[in-house]
Amino acid sequence: MGHRFDPSLLREYDMRGIVGGTLGEADAHALGRSFGTIIRRGGGAGVAVGYDGRLSSPQLESALVAGLVESGVQVLRIGLGPTPMLYYAEAVLQVDGGIQVTGSHNPGDHNGFKLVHQHSPFFGEDIQRLGAMAATGDWLEGQGRVERVDILDRYAARLVQGFDGAAYRIAWDAGNGAAGPVVEELAKLLPGEHHLLFTDVDGHFPHHHPDPSEERNLADLRAVVADKKLDFGVAFDGDGDRIGVVDAKGRILWGDQILAILVEPVLRDRPGASIVADVKTSRMVFDRIAALGGDPVMWKTGHSHIKSRMKQIGSPLGGEMTGHLFFADDYYGFDDGLYAAVRLIRAATRLGRSVTALRDELPDLFNTPELRFPVPEQRKFAVMEEVRARLLASGEDVDMTDGVRVTTEAGWWLLRASHTQAMLVARAEGHSPQALATLVARIESCLADSAIRMGDPVD
């Protein structure tokens, strides 16, 4: 007897839904049966499983493990921790895949799963295949076994392996997310002075939501950096694969700005290397990569897309505006907010300038944050096709890597359909405030032509 997933659960990069609505323990069990079957049919036998700090995660993890075992898979349970700790386990343990139960940065009643298969992201058509297998009950039978593995200390030690950074005064905000216990270990292992915020894992997220791409969630971090006169502060999302940074002046460094700093030491070691950044990334970053002798590669938004593209072209570094940063030079190629923090310390040390000074060297740009607008799930991709057709007919300079990124004399603007929510996502960057206003007005007119009112962006 099979199981039918709610279609909205089977997303592009991972599986994600609302607990008690589109997602429940039966879904987790069916995922285990399907993924376990794929592992065994591929000649594999083992899967690592971890979970984040959300209230629903332990129950979903238990159901997932049960499904894997019933398909004859050996399960290594690594317990509570950030998603990159699961990625690390999948990379170094003798397993053929990994699943993290996580809702990432989404609201507290959301949850889901991020999957890895044979050291590569498992996404897109692969996730749709899981759904088809579950619907028909196309599952192998077996009796697997379960082993508990404590890997947190080993993971923390790997984060600081080869550390050659100076001692800084840093604030760390875990947002009561799954990164908290690892942050506590890092504070013991790294030199310098460390001020820890909200490292207790609490799925109620009592202090602020764990999403460093939202400015309001960085208020506590900013306050501590200012009050203690620290060198800088770092914050993480709910599952620890994204980073946010605040410098000594209280300025937020978004993911693409952090990438702009990290790229210089990487290109010193690997001249001419290809560096991958997503379509929401500032033009400044691509120009900086080229100026430093690298090959800038614009690619689709989404952690799975960036990791896959980096692997295809042998890129040592990649990043997204939202704070996913990927390291494949002396690391494993996956996104890891905690490792990104360590690499930022090392980069500032090697470049001989503080994080604040490195931010000072970047140009001040006139751009929007990521703007998200609700559009019905069944309509969002159709709207994008309509916008794309009109732009091509008008002869504008359009890059269609992911949605549409339009370059004009005033700057550039982007419109794309979210693969994780019923939203359209926009961003614009202009040479002046006036140019930026012109670009945003152009986005608004393109949406209006498809009977979509831009309105106020949602959080």
C-alpha cells in the first residue's frame, strides 16, 4: 500500500510543508521507504539522519528512521544538530546518503527534509521520483538496523582544522536554532573573545526568528556588537547553513557582500578559478571576481543548484545573496554557515584588515533587499512565462538563467518564481536612488501587465 504526498511538499530543492497540514509522520515514514529503496537499488546500504530543533522534528525523525529500516537500510542517527553537520556526516561516514529533518528558516509550524545521495544534492526530478514511488508503493522490503553516532565534537574540530586566523572579539547569535551547541564548541576552540546569544535550542524561537536575511532579526546582534565594541558579529538561520554578519559600525553584510570578501584569498590560491553566485547577487560581486582574475559564473538560485554547478565546473567557492556560502577548496562543497564564519575570520587575518575595513572597501550600492510577493502556486510560473515573452519581444537585455534578470543603463532588476513558496521574488540594483526607483517601477509595470499588483512585500 502506497502513500500520496501533498504535491506542495515535493519542492525543487527539498521537501517542505506545514506540520499537521501538508506534512505529518506518515509522510516522513513514506519518505524513508522511498529513499531507502533508492539507496538499496543503487547498491548502497547506509543513510545518515539528523534533525533540527523544531518542536516537530523528533517525531518526524523517528518516523523517517522507521521507514528507512523497513526498506532494509542501515541508519546512522546523528541526533540534533545543524544541517551542515548532517552533510559532514554523509561526507565522512561510510554511508550512501543523508537526510536532515529541518524547516530551515521558515515559520515554526513548518518542517521538511533536505536530502543528499552519494555526496551530491538530491533535488528536482529526484524528489518527484520519490513522490511517484510512494504513490504506487514501489518499495523494497527489508529489516535494516539503527546505530547512534555522536559526531558533534568531530564536526566542530573539522571546522577549525588548519585554522590560521587571529583572535577577534566576536558575537555569535544562534537564534535558538540547531547551530547553538556547535557555536558553544567553536567558542572554546577559537582564539579571541566570544559573546554567545541564544545558543539554547528552542523550537519556540523566543527571542527572534532565526533568519539572518531579515534585518529585524539582527537587532540583538547589532546591540551586543555596539555595546561591547566588538569587531563584528555573526548570526545563523534555524538549521545553520546560512550566515549573516554585522560589522563594528552596525552595518549588515548580506551574503553576496560576504562572498565578495571571501573571494580574494581563494583567488590568490587558485588564480583564474570559477566562482559561482546566484542570480540575485550584486553586479559588484561579479565585477570583483573578474577584477581579481577569476571567472564569474551566474547561476540559478537554490542551494542544490549552486552545489551541483560548482561540482560540474570544479569551482572552489560559491554563494547566494541570502547567506548560503559553499566551500570546495579545502572543504566538502556544501553550504555551511558555521564554516563560513570561521573562513571569514581567516580571510580578514590573511588580508590584514578588519571585517569593517573590508566592508568599507566595497562600494555602497543602491539596491533592494529580496522582495517577495504572494502569487497563487498555480499562477506564478505562468506569470513568469508571460513576463519573459514580453521582454524578449521588446528586445531588452535579458538573462534567463533563473527567471529574468534584465540589465539596463540604470542598473539591473530580477524577477523569478520561488521554488519553495507561492511567491514571486524580485530584486533591483541601480546606480543611484533615482535609477533604483526607475527599475522598481519597471518591475511593477511588468507585473501589472499580467494583472498582478506588486503591493507590499511580505516577510
